[in-house]
Amino acid sequence: MSKQILRNLVQSNEEDVMGLITVCLLDRTRFKFSFTSTSTSVDIIKMVHRLFSRRAHKCTSLPFCSSPFCLSPQVAEKVGFTQTELFGLKRLRNPSTSIDEEVAAKVWMSEKLPLFSQGVDSSTVLFLRHKYWFHDSSELTDPLALQYIYQEVDRRLMIDGYDNTDDIHIQLAACRVHIAHGDYNPTLDYITPETIRYFLPSYIQGAHTIQDWNRLIAVFHQKLVGKSKAGTKGFVCLGISDSPLM
């Protein structure tokens, strides 16, 4: 391909740029990309992967990305996943809502239609979230994708007030303890007045005393001995994927 043809292609793409689009991560980190009239959610997600790849923290192949965001290894570690097909983009159902955007109702963007045709403009904030469940842990080969999916699932379980049984809350708490601290150690009390908020939702914490929570959670925590932290995250995600709550 001649240099003139390449210049013409770049010029035509530049002329088609509709503006900067904002994408928000789970931890509320935001970054921007330029988008064209034909850009889809799949295109943006692939740009996220390429931009924040752990193998390259600077932008060398994306002429329309906002380059200051290419230089953060911390964000790269969070978003440098390779299994982009598991993820999608959401937008607020009501952009003018006063509710915290983290818990506000959202709708999926179509993967096939251009974002511009779905009403997206420079004022729109899109949220990167996992969209498709896997049916076997062997299907999820990317540890960063697993981490992102686990964090999203766990956050929803902790803040949405799902009416789970005590047994489910105890099992999930044991998984959280295992992921945070590893195998069960009978000499440690993992649940304390200071740490309980990391392992149990606020709406269930008062159901038992701290001592009883430690005793109940320990029963299931012991069953996870020898299981990898990644395996425990997969267990949580696979178990929840069959639930109507998700």
C-alpha cells in the first residue's frame, strides 16, 4: 500500500471522528477514546485491551485514543485482559438521574450497531462490564478477566441486598476470606468488627455475633484448603452465573 493511500485513509478516519467517548471501570477510573460514526462497543472494548495491555503501556497503534491514558501501568493491570469477548458496554438508563451511577439502572449497548446510531455522543459515559458467562472454569484462561468478573459479581452481591440464605452468605464469606488470606488457619479470627464489612454485606452483619460468624465461616473455609485463589474466584462466578439474581 502506497504512502499516499495510507495518508488518505488516515485523513478520512480523522474527518469521521465524532468526538471523545468516556469509558468507566469498576473502580470508577475513567478514560477516553475518539470514536467514529461506525465505531461499535466491540471496537471500543478491543481498544481498551490494546491500550492497556500489560505488554505495552504506551499507544503505538491507536491513532484516535486519548494518549495521556496510555501511560498508567496500574490501570493496565486492571484492564489488560485478552478475552474481550466476555465483556460489553452499558450506559445509564436515565443519564440525568441523581442516584449514584454505580447502582443506577443501566442498559446494554448493542454490539452490532454503531454507538453513534444508539445515541452516544461526547457527553455519554459507558461502563465496561462483563456480559457473557462461561460454563466451565477451563474456558476462562485469562486471570485478569477472571479478576474483573469476580470483582463485579462480588460487588453486586455486597451492595444490592440480595435475599440469600444464611448458608449462601456464609459460603460466599468463606470464599472472600480464602481469596484474601489463603488457606484456613485455626489460630486466626478472620472476622472482626473492623474487617466484617469486607466479607459480609451490611444488611446481614447483625444476624450473628462476631464469634458465631467466625465459627460458621470456618466450617466452609476449611473445605477450600488447597484450592487456588483463582479457583475460588471461578467457583464464586460459576455458582452465581446460574442464579436468577444475576
